[in-house]
Amino acid sequence: MVELLVVVAIIGVLLGLVSGAVQKTVNVAKEKRCEAEMRTLAAAIETYRHDYNQWPMRSQERAPGTVVYYDSYDSSSPPNYHVFDFLAGDNSDGNPKGKTYLDYNALYMKDDKGKIVTVIRYLNEKYGGDWAKEKVRLVDHKGIPYRVAIDLIYNRVSVTRK
């Protein structure tokens, strides 16, 4: 009987060690995915600029010699969906060719209750996939909004997390 308790205790300790390592690996993978998403967003913005010879922004937001910041939840700057609408092919004024530079399928957003979900799941559940009814505000896996900075001085873009 004592031997059985010792074996169960050893198995418990091993499971505890393994689960910690697995959780750490999952967190590292999520961070790597977030970094890849930021690079993808920046590349999509650069590709749009190359195709249209202008940044994906509304004309009233273009002030030469400035840096324009787009943020999801900061009221002092335009929301990041101002940029992402152009990239998803939804904005006919800013994207007359209707090209898709950004695929929302695996990206995250916060739903109405503040829960972090994939964009495609949210839109399918709420609207049956109708993009025109919702302004998507992209966040990372922790719910931290992506911040887009378009530098009109040096003509470059960066995507970071707040």
C-alpha cells in the first residue's frame, strides 16, 4: 500500500513539472504568433502603399510631416480599424480594386462582452459573416490592442502593442 502511494506521489510530481513546461511553451508560441501578426500587419500596410502610392488612411488624417497613430481603445487617436478596413478590401473609396491585403480569419478582437475571440468567429456568430456591419478592432491574444504608427516624415510604418 505504501508503495502505491509513493508511485502516485511521484506521478503527481512529474505531472506538475510537465504541465509547467507545457504552459511555458504555449505562452512562448502565443508571443511568437503575436510578433508574426505584427510583421504581417506592417507588410500588408506596406503592400497597400506600394499598390496605391499612398498610405491606407483617410484623407483628413493625412498631415504631411507627422506621425499618425492608430489605436483601438485610445480616444486621442483614430481607431486601428481605420487602417484595417482598407486592407480587408472593405473600403471601396480607399481600396477601389477591392484587393485583400489582410485576412482576418485567424486574427483576434474583443467581443461585446470583452472576451477575446477570433474575428471570423465573432462576425459569423453575430452577423453571419457580414463584414460591413462591424468595425473590427484587432488585439493580440491577451487583449492588448495593436497600435499602428504611420510616419509621414520618413515614409515608414510600425505595428506595436500598447
